[in-house]
Amino acid sequence: MDRPHFIGIGGAGMSGIAKILAQRGAEVAGSDAKESATAEALRALGVTVHIGHATEHLADDASCVVVSSAIRKDNPELARAAELGIPVVHRSDALAALMEGLRPIAVAGTHGKTTTTSMLAVSLSELGLQPSYAIGGDLDAPGSNALHGEGDIFVAEADESDRSFHKYAPEVAIVLNVELDHHANYASMDEIYESFETFAGKIVPGGTLVVSADHEGARELTRRLAGSVKTVTYGEAGDADVRVTAVVPQGLKSRVTAVLDGQELTFTVSVPGRHYALNAVAALAAGAALGIPAAELAPALAAYTGVKRRLQLKGEAAGVQVIDSYAHHPTEMTADLEAMRAAAGDSRILVVFQPHLFSRTQELGKEMGQALALADASVVLDIYPAREDPIPGVTSELIIEAARAAGADVTAVHDKAESPAVIAGMAKPGDLVLTMGAGDVTDLGPLILDRLSQQ
């Protein structure tokens, strides 16, 4: 992989691998659909980034072409690679190659992967261990989703959506939760369990699986594994190996107490919400399984102050705070809204929600609507299609109907460009506005703030 070409190099997973290869001295090139801050960050590392997909963007002497599952078969650069006989490598295989010879920690689960991977990357760096890491989101600046470190630990987000996490052989694996999602690739919970069982089976001999004791899906996975791999459970459940005894909200932070190997540890998590506190404990248990003293790792976890799009404060105008949330699954939506409710006190919470994927909306639209009932009022946009084609009869109206049935105050806005004016017209000083979803709803934050400042 000395001269790789990435199709879709600006994506969260793809850009991280490209960045690490560039830092290791490879001559990296790639293409993406549009300009972005990530593209500029890659160029700053010497990476050649083309905008748009065209056959001429692929150099004849490229050593391989790296793709993700989102790249369509008719992509012109992919067709050109076939003509030239250039090997095509899936993103997961490229990431697996980067981890060879190191001590990998792979973080899996339906929700919380990016946050937990980020917590480990930041806290291990804080301890001077110089880990390498590949994360599905930016820590504090474009391009900060990956780093080649000089240490022997590699922390990676392990994506179950297309079963690509089967490619990794971690020394420590984390499973935060197991739920049905990615309906285009999984037809049932049994298929999900089988996929996670395969992932756990890839842990190297003598390695450890760190798994939630609180989520029923994770507990069922533990039962199915039946001692086939060394397992450490964590959570608030009474039978957890690493037991959380207290999570105390402190504004936009939490104070967490956990007992590990008989030792009581109390530390700060610098982001709000019980689910983020539990993610931190998962990171603590994983670090301990790797041999890092828990008493040192626990305070280092406070250095993590968030990752872009995970309850990220975008700004304040006219007394209204605007916060960005990546939540797009009902469980995530509920967790983030509950976290904001605990932190907000008497403040109203307003949401601009953009559903992500037709298949997910078809399967979970009712539950999404019920989650929105936790907000004081919501604006619901049309579905962000991402990689999918429309499904007849599947629209955001499924969510709106369920939300109204649950007693929610919901407004449908079909033109995304109109939503900043709509939400600004609803907002009052002291309110919190959440832009929520995995699509381009994140772009609305600055527009809402600008609109509020004009009032």
C-alpha cells in the first residue's frame, strides 16, 4: 500500500486510513464527491485529493484502490482499476493491515463506538502512550479522526454495518450494545448476534472481550459465547465485573464512580449523559485489560472533551444554545435527549431531526417518533438517503405520525433551507436547539445561529 488511491477519500473511515498511510510515508491519492475541510486536512499531509469521480483521477501506477461498501459498482475509477488490473482493497482490509504487529483495541456496538474510541485515544495519549487510532469522527478539528502514533497500541472503531469488523484480530474488543440496525444488511437479530459472535471469535488467544452488562442484546451475546472467550462485563448491573455505582450529573459533565478489581475509582467525564459515562467505563475496562493501571487511566479520561457531532455545542445567539447530535437510531436519540434534559434544567429543548436512510425509517420510524416526544417541540425534515434509493411509501411522515400519536409537538419541513427560519421563530431565550441526525442536518447549526442573531 505504498501508492494507494481512495475512492471516497473524504469519508470518516476512509480519510482516517488515508491519513495514517500518509503519515507512514505512503504516496496517497484519492477522490471525493465534494470539497470539504477533511479534504483540505488531507492535502496538508501531502495527499492528492481530486474532486469528483473520473477515470483520469486514478494514476496508472497506483498500487491499489481502496473502497468502502458505499462505493457503487459503476464508479468510473473502480471500472478503470479493473481495466488496469489494479487490486481493489476494502477499507476494512486496509485498516486491518495498519493494525498488524500492534496491540489493537477494536470498539464495536450499535451505538457509542465513536465516543468510546475517542475516549480511549485521548486518555491513552494523555498518559504518554502515543497510540495510533482510527475514529469515525473528528475529535476537535477536521482530519483529527486518525493518527499514526509511535506507541504499540492501535485503537480502532469496528463497524458492524457491513460485517467488515470480521477482518480485525484485536487483543481487546469492546461490545457496547447489540441491537437490530442496518436493515439492508441484516434481516434479523439472529443474524446480528451471529455477526458479533464472529467478531468476538477474532480476538487473539489470551485476549479479552469487554461487554456491557446492562444492555440485553449484549448480555445475550455473552450467553451465546458461553465462556469461549475471556470476558469482562461492565455497567450498573449488580453482576457486572466492573460495576458502576454512581453517575452524578454536574451540568454538562458527570462524576462517575466504578469498582474494578475491588478498587473504587471516582473520576470526571467531561460530557453530559449517563450513556457517555458508561462509555467511559467501557474504555476504562478495556485499558485495564490491556495492562494499563486503572488508577492512572481513570483521571486521564477527563481529558476527553467531546467529538464533533456528539452533543457538540455549535454556538449561542439571542440566548439560545445550538447543539449538534449525530443520533439517528431511536436508542441514540433517546439517550441524547435524556442527557440534554438532565443538563438543561428548566430550559426547553427544540429539535431539528433529519431521518437517515429509507430502510432505517421503514423499520424504526415509529420508535424515532416516540423518541422525539422527549423534546418540547421538533422540526422533522425529509429523509437523508445517503447510499440508498427511495422505498415507495417510506417518508418522514411515518415519524411525524408516530410522534404526534405520542403527544409530541412536531412540524414537518420539506425544504431544508426553510428550517433555520422555522426553528428560530420557535426559539426563545434560554432554549436549547439540537440539530439531530447522521446526514447534512449538521450544516444547519451555523445557519440557525445566524438567523437567531438577526432577531
